[in-house]
Amino acid sequence: MIKNTFTIEYDDYPGDFDLALTMNSGQTSQPPWRNVDGSYHEILSIDNDYVLVELTQEKLNDDILVTYYSENDVDYESVRDKLFYIFDLDYDITELYQYLEDNEELNDVYQFNTGLRLFKAQYPFESIISSICSANNSIKRWTKSIDDIKKSCGRKFIFNDDEYYIFPNEDEFLQIPEDKLKSFGVGYRSSYMINSTGMILDDENFHEDIFEMDYSDSFKKIIDLEGVGPKVADCILLYAYNKHEAYPVDVWINRITTYMYFNGQKVSNKKIMDFAQERFGKYSGYVQLYLFNYARESGLMDKIKSKK
């Protein structure tokens, strides 16, 4: 077993980063990584090797200590590049802050979200299943279901005498009997997951095509999957395929957006999605992420609840 370490310093990426805030923000790319005494552990696929990565950051903008273990010698730059992708560290978040500050309705939103970044999927398929599982579900329940599927049906690795698992790929997932899949708490979503997996396997270049498409075309393609409505489609496009224009609208984002922009009037999710595309454009995904966390942390959500 080969052990290596390196540090990602504050000056290595533009803007702020808070690892714990990002990891635990409920984004449907994947469940949070395993937390061991404040260090986050996950198996990453790097250049055809599987690597155990451990990340530690004491607080906002502190250096990130990266320790990784592998059977073969894996270049640290490949690990670094993977981490920069997953946590969107190449994105200049100060540009987003400026956009928020320049918009009257949003100019204090980033103060409650400093360092919150996208937590993107290592495996798009895992994000698709996570997002389907998240529909009409709590963060606690869907993350437990995905973790249970991973532990029961995924590939197992042993690092430092501990067991780690990766989510099953499409072929492996289709081998899971539906009754067993339901035992993980996914309920009626089991058939959606199975049928959507079959649709993905029938399209040899499914993931590659979506990565290459613009937001509009990729939305039309992803929403054809079974069990994928507009909200789930936008979750998948944002977290699995890095489409920043996506604005996932659930009941709470509907209430928050209508409260802030439509005087609390009843507005359809479709109208809100169209509004976000026109109003927020390339910032839509981050605005949605920030608004949800802002509403929780600022007391806005409680204020909205009291009006219902």
C-alpha cells in the first residue's frame, strides 16, 4: 500500500471553500463522504486505479490536507484534478458573489453561504439514482438508501483494515432484484431506477452525449428517463453533468422563489424554472443552492412556513 499526502492551499483556487458546508448541503450527486473524526473519506477512481482519499479542513478557507492510499503509484496531480472537479474548485466563486451583491433581492444571500460550492458526482449514474431517490424524500432517507445500496451491492475495497464501497455501475445495478432494491427504502421508485438504468444501457454514449450537449438539449434527453420529472432532471444535470444553468424546483424552492420574486403568489414550477433561466442564467444552479441554504440559515424558511 502506497501512502501520499499533499495540500490544497487557499491561493490554489479562486474564492472561498468550506468543505464541511459543501459536503453536508444535501446535493444529490451522492451521499456525504464518510466522516472519520472530521476527516472525509471516499474511494475515487483515478486513472484506472481505485484510491482511498482522506480530506481534512479545519474551517472555511483553511488549507485542505489530502492523504491518499493506493496499490499502485498514482500521480498526485491526477488526484488533485479529480478533487478540483468534484468540489468545483476551478470555478471563480467571487464572480458569483459579485452577481449576488449586484442584485437587490440576493445581495445578502452569499453571506450565509460563504465557501459553499457544488458537490459534483464522480459517477453520473450514481447521481441519477440518487436524484430519483430524492424525489418526495428527505435528505436523511435518500442518503441512507443510496449508502445501503452501495454497501450491499457495490464493489468492496479494503484500505487500512476498513471496508469501503463504490456504487454499482449500470450493469451491476440491473442484477439487483427489485424486492431487494425496495428493501433499501426506495419504495415505488425501484421500478423507475431499474427501467431508467435499462434505458441508459441501451444508449451506448448516453453520458458522453449529455456532457457535450447544451443545457436545453440535455434537459430534453434526461427527462425521458422513467421517474425523472423537471426537478429531478435539473438535479441530475447540475450535479452529474455540471450544467450550471439548471435550477431544480421542489416545493421549498417554489415557496422561496415566489416569496422573493412573486409576492408569495401561487406560481407553477414550470414558470419558476423559466424565470430562473431568464433571470439567473449561468448562475441558476448556484443561486438555487444558495437560496435553499440561505432560507434555512437566515430564518426565511420559518417565516415562509408561518404564512402557510
